[in-house]
Amino acid sequence: MTGITPRDVAPGDAQRLQTIAETMAGVEDLEELPVDEAISRLEAAHRALAEALKPETERRLGGGAGQ
């Protein structure tokens, strides 16, 4: 069993802001990467940002445009 971290118990808005910040940091310096890796990182960032920025009601209901 893993321990609970402060991030785990942070309010949802704080968790989303942290996810957004980490995601954006992960796409810095893409021009230095091979194209395939850069595309892979951008696709992962898109998925993470789409989930983090989804309206609260959609997250609770499990819905959304991709569902």
C-alpha cells in the first residue's frame, strides 16, 4: 500500500492546477526531441489537459465529448 501524499488530499482545484503546471512543464523544449517523442508528449499532454480542464459536472458524471 502506498502512503497518502498532501497532493492526494488537496482540493480538486489545487490538484487540477498542479496537473496543468506539470503537464506544461513536460512539453517545454519539444524542439530538441525527435519528432515521434515530441508528438507522443504532446498527445499525452493533450489528454491530461483535457481531463484537468473538463467542467466539474462532466467529471462527476463521467461524461464528456470523448465519452
